Amino acid sequence: MSAGKSFWEMDEMRIITGAMVILGGATALLVVMPYMLLKEVPPPAALKPYSDIQLVGRQSYISNGCVYCHSQQPRDIAQAPDFKRGWGRASVAGDYAYDTPHLLGTMRTGPDLMNIGARQPSKDWQLGHLYQPRAYTPGSIMPSYPYLFEVRQGEAKANETVVNLPPSFAKPGQVVVARPEALALVEYLLAMDRTYPALAPLAPATDRKK
Ligand code: HEC
């Protein structure tokens, strides 16, 4: 046995040092650099922060698993025909300025929802579609969310929001009333509108809140 080790013979210190160098490099490249590049991106002037009710709806979007089937990241025309599909221009970093956590999504079982508020601004449609997707899109594989609604015989109270289903799906004598969770979720969906130009100039310095 020779006393000296060749370069390729491993010992604990070399393994640990090597692992640390690789981990450090990967962290710098995948965590630190993107953070430095994106931390100063200001929100576009046309993008409004979410209201309280929209934030409640956003939470419900998360807890109901909408993100498992819907993305929020229209792609560039060079990568995918998202613009032709009507999903909007390619998103830019500033579009997500108020999104914590972001809901980019990885699956597109359903359409991208980054601009659903601009594409389908009808509250009636959104509520009805959540109650029964197949009443609006025959053969839709989106789950219905009946627990966001209350189905009742008779009349709705004055302060309640009644879901106006297409005639073939409305049962005589029965009303479908949206629960607060459904209303908040739809407020969130209707706020999804990033149709302003991606490279719009920032608000004049005097208008900007510090
Ligand atoms: C299992 C997958 C799946 C889940 C989960 C899901 N969806 Fe969908 N969604 C779809 C599919 C497929 C469509 C297209 C057919 C249709 O319009 O129903 C769709 C369509 C939509 C549309 C209409 C989009 C357009 O461009 O017209 C909206 C809005 C929507 N979903 C919202 C939601 C919300 C909010 C949730 C969570 C409460 C949700 N979806 C959960 C699959 C899903």
C-alpha cells in the first residue's frame, strides 16, 4: 500500500468540499442571481394591487386546487400559440408583482387564466361555470364546485346572489345561491387582467407611491 493517494482517490474531505462547491454554485445560479435580477422590478403602473375580497378569492383558488389544471403564464409567440388562443401577450416579471406566492402552475388541463377577467368578464358566467362547467362548455372535464353554492327550493333572500343557469340546467322551483367563497373567487377571476402593454412606461415619478 502506498502512503500517498492519487488525485482520483476520494476521501471524506474531498467529497464534502466538492459537494459544497457544487451546491454553492447551483444556489448562486438558481437562487441568488434570479433574486438580484428581479428584486427591483417595479409593478407596472396599470396593475392594481388585489383588494381584500380578491385576496380571499385567491386563497380559495389555491385551496380548491385550480392551480393544478390552470396556468397563469401566457407564453411568447415563438414558444406557443397562446396569443392566438386568446390568452394574452407573454407575461413579464412585473405582472406578478403582487402575487405571493405566484400561481404560475405547471399543468394546462384547462386554459391559461392570466387574463380570464378580460376574456370572460361576466360574473353570471363565472359563477354558473363554477357551479356546473358542463352547463356552459359541453363535455368539460373541469370539476363542478357545488359546495361553493347553496341549492334551495323557493326564493332567494334580497341580499343573496342568485346564479342564473342556462334554461336547460335550471330546475323549476329551485334557486342556486352563491356562497361568499364563490363570490370572492369570482372577484379574483374578474381581476385577472394583464392586457396593458408589457413595456408600458412607469407612472411619472410624482405619481409613484414610495
Ligand atoms: C381537473 C382540471 C381542472 C380543475 C381542477 C379546474 N379546472 Fe377550470 N377548466 C378546466 C378545463 C378542462 C376547462 C375548459 C373547459 C371549460 O370551459 O369548462 C376549464 C375552464 C375554466 C375557465 C374558463 C376558461 C376560458 O378561457 O373560458 C375558468 C374561468 C376556470 N376553468 C376556472 C377554474 C377555477 C376557478 C378552478 C378552481 C375552483 C378550476 N377552474 C379548476 C379544468 C380544470
